[in-house]
Amino acid sequence: MEVVRKIVDAKKLMSVIPLPETMRNRRVEVIVLPAEEQKVSENLKKSGNIESLVDSLVGVIRDTGMTLEDYRAERLGKYENLD
């Protein structure tokens, strides 16, 4: 398994990863390991819960019937007069 280790200034990471304020002006060590996604997906397949997981997600966000362009126009209208 490949591992990447690097010492970096914490300020470079603040926009990517939320860090405690105590790390703001320090150098931190970043360790990157591959995620074990294959094991997770294999466990889901074995347990047969994929369908129930998908079913639980369907309908969580209400479908308004709006197109992407409708959402865009709505947002632009909402924020165009903020000055």
C-alpha cells in the first residue's frame, strides 16, 4: 500500500479541511492513505442492503419540478440587488 507523508503549513489546508484554531500558525503533517472503498462496497453487496439504501435516499430532497435554468434564474434574481 502506498502512503504519502508531507509537512505543510496549516494555512494551506484551512480552506480544504476544517482544522482547530490551535493549528492555524503551525506546520502540520499530512498523511494520505487510499480509502478502503472496495471492502465497504463488498460488505453492502453481501448484506443485500443496496436497494434499501437507495430507497431510503429517494425522495429525501423534494422534487420541485424546476430545471437547472430555473434554479439559476431564481438565485441570480435573489442576489443581484445585494449591493
